[in-house]
Amino acid sequence: MSEAASFPSRARLVGVLAVGQIISWGSGFDMLAVLGPRIGRELAIANEVVFAGLTVMMTISALCGPLLGRTLVRHGAAPVLVAGSLLFAVGFTVLALAGGVMGYLLGWAVIGFAATCGLTTAAHAAVVERVGAESGRLLTLLMLFTGLSAAVFLPVTALADQYLGWRGTLVAYACLQLFVLLPLYVLVLPPRPARKTVRPQEAAGTPLSPVDTRRAFMLLAAMTTISAFTTFGLSPLLPLLLTQAGATQSLAVQLASARSVLAITARGLDFLLGRHGNPFLTAMIGFCLLLLSLLLLLAFAPAMPAFIGFIVFFGFGAGVLTVSRAVLPLAVFSPEEYGLQAARISLPQNLAIAFAPVIFTLALDRGGVSAMLTIASVLIGLSFLLLIVLWKTVRRTAS
């Protein structure tokens, strides 16, 4: 991008991708919270099978991560995003026509392939392809919009279900992919610039030897996987966790709802810091906030300040870490490597996200609140240590 065209091009880039992520996350992931119970009743399948659709989606998306990385390197992000829109449309149509459990799970399998192409990794790769080493702030801004998907699509899905039914809602979401997102990706998304050789001083990531690259990848993958496992495992269980810790049902729901607002606020503050922020320090702050939230609840529940402090620190910490997981690969690797490495990291990370709620539910049911919070605290502490080792590895290579 030329300097003269950088602002309008970047605005168009973020606008297209923000619309795409809000629609795809909202219709492909968040909609089940509204439509799930009705789908289960009409298809006569248990709720756990209904919500297992999300596990199918995330598992397939994870297993396709390495293939996604190679495809991004060879063909760029735009064709991948186009394929994602087409696959989402097919997946929603299969779900809308489902007559039983097999058709239902088949629909989610197709959506899993769609998620591989159409969700976070490809969108972030599209930004890095077009902006390069200065992508950090735009990635944060894009994630700020993406965080609004549930707030936008939960009421939209409820309204559509009321007038169209769940099958009609899914058909409408297929049409959104075909007639809104597909034209945006084909006609409006700024083109991928011609590849050029990037000098080491122009790259965001530090040039690493093959040995250091493998070490950095393993450390980054382990850290992001463990932290994602913990935050995504705890987030759906917050109302239940707070209730078992001594909060009333209404208070638990109110506090859990506030968590998403705090997470989005944290992303906004990270964006305002802009280039003055350090992604390693930002991640450390996120880990410290998460650990503090867990220890507060563990030590002082059922006191009201403990509940409030837990949600405030957990919400901000989770929001900061969500941004860090997107930006850190750009701080470790070059822009040319970003799509490949981010897609490779998505394999263990998405597998962890897929199964984390089940494992944390078992921990809460079998061991209670203390056991669950202790396990989560140990995992966050381990992630913090891995981050320190990763930072030292990068700094040692740079010196």
C-alpha cells in the first residue's frame, strides 16, 4: 500500500473484514445459544448433542490448521475467505434441511471447514499481507469489532427465529454469506500487494535461526494453547462457577454478562495504546490480571467484593490475552511467516478450545470450586513462565 492510499485502503480493509468476522462468528458460533434448544426439540436430539456441533466445528477447524497455513502462503487470504463464505452457505443450508442427528452433525462438519477458511486466522493473515510489520493496531481494531458479534447476533437471531423459525434463520444466514460477504471479499477487499523481500530491520518479527524458530514456535504454541484452554474453558461456566462459589443466580448471570463488556473494553484500551505497547508486556499484564481474579475468588468468596473483583480482573485479563494471541506471532516471526505460523498454532489451540468446557465442567462437578480454580491458576502460572522464556529467546536472538 502506498502512503497516500494507506488510510482509505486500511479503512476499507478493516471494514470488510470486520463485517465478515461479525457475521461469520455471530451466525456460525453464537447463534446456537438461541437456536440450540429449539433445534434439539424439533429434531428430538439431546442438548449435549446439539451443542456438540460446536465441538465438531472447532475440532475440524483445528485439524485443518496446517493445511490452512500452506494455503495462505501459496494463494493468499482472499481466496481462502471466499471459500469460507461458500462453505458457510453450504453448511447453513445442510443444517436447515437436517432431519435428524446425522444431518445435523454433517452440517456442523461443513461449518468446521468453513470456520477454517472464514474465521480469525485467515482474516488476520489478510491484514498482515496488506499492511506488514505495522499490522498490530489493525489486528487489535479488528478484534474489537469481532468481539461485538454476540452482542449483534444474539438479538438478531432471536428476532429472526421468531419470524422465520430456526430453519428459515439458517437459510437467511446462508444468504448473508452469498449476497453480502462474498461480494465484499471479491469486489471490495483491497488486493494483496506484490511480494517483496523484506529487510530484517523492516520486519516485526526477529530473524531467527532454524533451531530458534522451532523453539519459539513450540513456546508460543504451548503458551497460547494453555491460556486459550483456560479462558475458553472457564468463560461458558462463569454463571455456574459463581453460583457454586456462593453468589445468587441473578447476580451470577449479571456478572457473567458484564464479563464480555469488560473484555471488549480491554481490547479498546489496547488499541488506544497503539504502537507504544509491547505485546510481551501486554500478555504479562493479561496473565497477572487473570491469576489475580482466580486467587481473589479462591481466597475470599462468597464475599461480594470477591465476586466483583473476579469478574473485573477476569474480563480485562481475558480481553487482553485475546489480543495478545493474535499479535504475538507478528512480534516473533516476520510478516511473511505470520499466516503459516498462526495457522499451525491454531491446531492445538482450537483443539484445546473445543474440549476445554467439558474438562472444566468435570473438574467443577468432581472437585468443586476450589479444585477448578486451583487447576486454572496453575495453568495460567505455567503460561506466564512460558511467555518469559519465549521473550528471553527472542531478545537473546536479537542481541
